[in-house]
Amino acid sequence: MAIEETALATYQATLDKLNQIAGDFTATSAQRTEATNAANKLSLDYANSHADNIAARTQQFREFTAYMEGVIQQLSTGGPLAVVQQIENGIKVAKTEIFG
Amino acid sequence: MLDIRSTSLLIRAPLAIVGVLLLTACAQIPQKEFGSYKESFALAKEASKQIILDYSALKQRIDAQNAAQDAVTVSTLERNKPFDPDKIIASSDPVDHIAARFQAWEVVESYNTALTALVEGKDAARVTGATESLVKTMENFPAESFQKAAANITPALGVVTTLLTEIQANYDRERAVQALITVSPNIREGLVNGMIEDTKDYFEVFRALNNQQISSGVLEIGNAAASFVALATSGRLNQDVKDKIKRINDAVGNNIVSSASKPFEKPYIDVTKLTFKTSAGNEGPLMSSQLDDHVNAIVAAAKKIEAADAASNDYRKLLGNYVVLLHKLDKSLQNLAQAAKTGTNDSPESLQLLYSAVRVQSAFAAYSKNAN
């Protein structure tokens, strides 16, 4: 959480400075436009990083699925209770992998 | 999580006695309550889909900007890069994250249907049918876009499937209940928590695109103000110029300076820092009209920034309501699982779920109004 807040604060502080140039009527037109282009690029990068988080989350789960499928195959000959036991173990590992 | 020892005991329990006890308990469960619960669940699902679709629209805007940027940079930079077949293959088969989340909702709905059928005391065939539908939904889950929810639920569904075979042969409601209760915590940890995690990123993506709108408005103000100042200082500081500067400062200084991105000083145009000429170069109806054009452009851009600010607040409220909705859904599913386990008529909190869904839809309407 602290990392997210730091990233946001850095992004916002940089954006504020660029917006100040864009809104400064004593700057040249080229300077204002350049500052806005940089601000938009900065915001796009920030948006991309969070869209990547969503993608990364999906990818992470996909990898874990492969692991769990392996567990199921391994236990396919066992009874339901054995499967339940293994699933509980697997989910513990999942929590470590996903939330750890 | 399912207790292995208690399950073992249940399996050994005489089926006839369990059946009689459960049928007696089920007879007390009010059917109407679950009817309204199902409606609440359907509303919650639709409300969630609206949020996910809205993110999809935001993502399309990002993708369009990325594509435009690539078109400019790739041609010049590509020449110096190695040929990367892995990257080409990866980009030719994109993961549909939106479809994966929709599918996740289908899974929850199937689970909900199966559990509700059990709590309502439906016969074995109907319970089995509902649960098989859950399994089938999971099987159809796009393999390329599995989420943590899917990862967590898939193995538990293996248990459901195994037990269903026995349920069909010899109806043991208690074991079906146990199987679905086994899935219950995984629904929470996988699907519900995953969707709650998503909201953080939804908001930040929104924030970035919203900031682009603000930056665009700031540039419009800067350009119009530069033109205004150039024209206004070509003559004396007369009352007409003073009035127009006040309009600009009122629009920009008072309103926007309080926004998150503070691009302007207060006052925005400080007449004491400007150098006016002593001629009448800025006077006359034509000059006044031209100055007005710049003032109007500044006021319009300021309003655009205010609207972006308002949309940001609306979106924050919307996601807040959505998180509450997901929390209520989680509680409803837990209560439902508990009701299935105990055979009591514990309420699945359908009204609370319904209110949460309505609040999300209402917040979505307010957000859409300002966002467009």
C-alpha cells in the first residue's frame, strides 16, 4: 500500500508541475504544448501500469491453475476425502503464492 | 474450510435418518425469501457487469492511445530491436480480461443457484442439475484467462463432481451441502476478493484518463490566457479589461485552485504583475469582443475541468458502493451456505444485497451523467 501511495504521490507531483507550465500564460505556446504532451504521456504510463496490474493478476492465476490441475490429475484415483485434503493443502499454497 | 473429520462422520451416518431430519428442516424454509434473494443476486450481477464494462471502455481508450504512440515510435525504434517471435505470438493471442471476469460472475451465479436449490429443499435431480451447471460453467471458463477465483474453485469443483455421482445414485443431501460449502470460502477468496482488488486498479486507470482531460483543459486555459493578456496589455488598464480579468480569475482561481491538480496560482492573472501600455490599443467594440472570446474560452475550459473533477468524485463513490455490494454478496453467500448446512431459515440478507445493488446503479447513473 505504501508503494502504491508513493507512486501516486510521485505521479501527481510531476503532473502538477507539468500542468503548471501548460497553464502558464507567460510561457511560450510551444512550451505549454510540450508540457501537456508530457503530462498526457505520464498519465498514459500511469494508466498502463494499473491496466498491467489487472493483466498480471490474471496471468498469475493462470499459472496457478496449471499447478492445481496437476494436483487434481495426481489425485484422480483417490476418494473424495483424499481430494478434499489435497485441495486444502493446495489452497494453502495458493494463498502463499497469490497473496504472499 | 471443510472439516475432514466431521465429513467422515457424516458419510458414515445412516442416510435415512439424515434424510428425514433434513426434509423436516427444509419444510420450514420460506420460499418467498429466496425468491427475492435470487432477484437481488441478479441485480447485483448486472450492477457489477456495468462496472466491468465501464473499465472495458476505459481500457479501449488506453489501447487507442498506445496504438497511436506506437505508430509514431515503432517505425523509428523497431529497426534497432531484435526480431522477437515470442512477443509476436503473445500479442496475437490476447487475453480477454473482461470476458474472464464476466465468466467469473457466471460461476458465482451457478454456485448460488446450486446452493439456493439445496437450501430450498429441492429434490436431488434439480440440485444435481444446478450443481452440474456450475461444473459445466467452470469447464467452459476460458483457459487463457483464468483468474485466481477459477484457480481456487476448479479443484473444489472436482469434489463436487465426484460427490455428484454418488448423489445421483443415492441422494445424500448432506454430502451435497458439504461439497458446496467446501467451495464457499474459495468463492470468497477467489472471486469476490479478486473483484474487490480490481477496483483499486479501475480507479487508478480512471484517475489517469481523467487527469488527461484536466491537462487538456489547463492547456486551453493557458493558451487563451496568453492571447488575452497579449491583447489586454496592448492598451490601458481600463474598467472593461479589469472586469474581464475578474471573470477569468473567478472561473479559474476560485474554482480550479481547489482541485487535486493545482495548476494555477491565485489570482491567476495578477494585474499588478502585468505591464500595460498607455495607448487605447485595447479599446473599442471589436477589441472588447475579441477579449470576450478569450474569456469565454477560459470559462468553458474551467467548466470542463470542474466536470472532470466531479466525474472523479462520482466514480470514487460508485466504486465505494460497488465494494460494499461485493461485501454484501459475500455475506449472502456465507449465510446461504450456513442455511444449507444447518437446515435453518437464516436470511441470505436479500434486502441488503438489493439495496447495495440499487445504490450501485444509482451511483452509476450519476457518474455516467457527468462523465459524458
